[in-house]
Amino acid sequence: MNKHVDGMASRPLRTERAGVVVTRTGVNLGAEITGIDLRKPLSDEQFEAIDAALVEHALIVFRDQDISSANLMDFGRRFGELTVHPFAPNEGKNAPELIKFRNDENTPPFGTDVWHSDETFRAEPPMATILCAKEVPAVGGDTMFVSMAAAYDGLSEKMQQYISGLEGIHDMKPFRPLFGKSQEERKNLQHFELQYPPQLHPVVRIHPVSRRKVLFVNPQFTVGIDGMDERESRQLLDTLFHQALVPEYQHRHHWQPHTIAMWDNRSTQHYAVHDYYPQRRYMERVTIKGGPVTGLPKANPASVRKAKFAAPAHVDTHGGHKPHR
Ligand SMILES: [Fe+2]
């Protein structure tokens, strides 16, 4: 059973700074931002208000922003350097930072209906991602988000202690099926494997701005726990992955044309609901470079061993996951 988690429900529902109006839409994450036009450059005060809202709410949404691809890239660049995804479809030499997801009856979505933070197979995963809806299905095609800070807070203190200082192994595994079996394709895959070797990231990361602790493992890229055997890794990861499935920590985002969603990739995970095929969905995305993932000091192996064989602090005889409300 989870200990009581205060979803910071006492925070104000609506705030305004430099004309930027932030209205909360969720308890643990999510806010809508009005009062700005993303076709125009942001003032420094507006940018600072949005940047602060991103950290506080983790998912910020802008409605009715009929912007160009150039506007989207300009907006993203206010937060930092844009990165080029090694495997996603982009605009080639003209704008390699711009990803275009075109899904229709011939191109079903690939690999996004799994909970994940973006690109954690990198040594420095992105700090944030911005997605802009151009065309959306009449029904379906929502995106689920989850606060991994709330997910961490919801773990028992025993589990929090146990995982502190552990490191997850993150791998580019979901992209391997994109490569064929020909010799040239195998060589190409090898090239990417050398460029993106598996990375170790702290299981509990400290958010560089809010300083909140965040559970930083995801079922798309995390393949093991450093120093544990496969069975131990799998059992622990199953438990930790389950935290993203708790509705209290989630937010379901509904898209309309010209909706923009930006998420703090350091403190959230997301899942693109794969229920709209063969309807069309067309989105554009830019991704902002992140920094090193820092966590708690590494655990003393002796204390991990001790914790590993300790009797369970609480046995939930119902087998369910029951966060307090
Ligand atoms: Fe993603």
C-alpha cells in the first residue's frame, strides 16, 4: 500500500505572470497556458513564466496555436539546443530537428504505445519534448502522461531506500527491429549500437531545477538494473514500472488541431494511446537537449544485500495497488 501522497492540491488553480495565464488541469501534473501567441517571439518575462510552469506542472498545454514548423522550432530553441533523433522520421538536411509523425491507414504508429521518457538510451536524455497537433482523429489518439515524481513519492519508504543509489541500464532496443537482415542493414545497426551504447542512469534521479526525486526507469528503454541478475532485475523493474500505471499519478491529454503539449522529460513518462488506426493523425515534434542525469549517491552494496533479504514491511493480501486518497 502506498503511503499518503499530497498531490499539492493546495496550490492555486490559476496564476498569472507577465500576461501568461497558467490554469492547472491535473492534481499531480498538467496545466493549460493562455495569454500568449506562439507565432510571435516571446518576451524574456513570458519565457520565464512558461519555463517555471513547465517545471512546476511537468506537462503544459497550449490550445489554438496555429503555428508553422519554423515557429515550433523557434519556440523550442528558447529552452535550449534542439536535438536530432537518430531513428525518427525528420525533414532531412533542411530541418533534421523537426520530427514529423504521419500516421494513417498505411502507416500505423510505431513504438509509442509503451510507457517511456523520450530517448533515455542517450547519455544525456532530452530535458523536454514539444508536440504540435496538425491533424487529429475524430475520436481517440489521446496521450497519457504520468508524474514520475508522484510515482516515486507513492513508493513505500522501504522501497525508496532500497532503490536509492541503484542504476538502471537503458538501451536502444525498441529501434533494432527497424533494421533489416541484409549485410548492409546489419552494418548500419552496428554503427548505431557503437554510437549509442547502453547507458547507466540513476533509478532515482534528482530533478535539476525542482530538486524533487523522480523514479527514472521505463519499460521502453530500461532493460536491467546494474549489478543484479536478470530475474532480480525483472522483478524489481516490474514493480517500479507498475508505478506509471497508477491512475492517481496520471493525466490523459486530449488533442485538438493546433494543440501543443510540452512535457518535462526529466519528471514524466507518456504513452500514445494506439486506438485510432486507421484514422489519420499528424503531429510535429521538437526535442530539447538535456544534461547529465544526476541521482542519489550510490548505495553501499552491503546495505543493498541486507535490504534484499529483509522481510517485507507490509504484505498486501489483496494484491492490489492502493494509493491513499
Ligand atoms: Fe515519446
